[in-house]
Amino acid sequence: MAIKKPQIPEQYFRCRFQVFYTVSQPTPEWDGYEGRVSMEMLLEILPSPPSTGHERELLICVCGPDPFTHHVIRMLKDLSYTENMIHAFLG
């Protein structure tokens, strides 16, 4: 099955948001992240948590199967991101 990134007009929104994808079974053409989300991956792609009082400047959205989503939320909290910075799409 071919995996394609959605056609989001990122050129219009790049200064306001970024989208990161990771897949467990990449095709030869895949140029995104591979494998499970890890602490190292989160540290590489996310900005540092905002200081107190500036939490609304960052929103991290997580979607996927519920076990995956809960795992990523735990890692984000371990990295000092607060619940106000995280939105989870749960099934």
C-alpha cells in the first residue's frame, strides 16, 4: 500500500504550524520519519516547552491508535509539556 502525505498547503502555514509523520513500514519513496515515536524524535522535532504563562503559544496534536496516543502523551509530559499544550485525538 502506498503511503502519501496529505496535501496540506504548508507553504501558507509554515510559520504557524508544522506536521510530522512517521510510519512503521515505509515505501522506498518515503522521505519522512520511520519507526515508533521516541523521546529522541520528540526532542529533535519539538521546540522547548514555553515558560509559565506562555503555554498557549504551543499546541501539540497527537493522533493514532489509542495506545500510541497515550504513549506519546506520557513522553510529552516527561519532557515537561503540560496538558494545556497537548491535544489528543482519541477514538
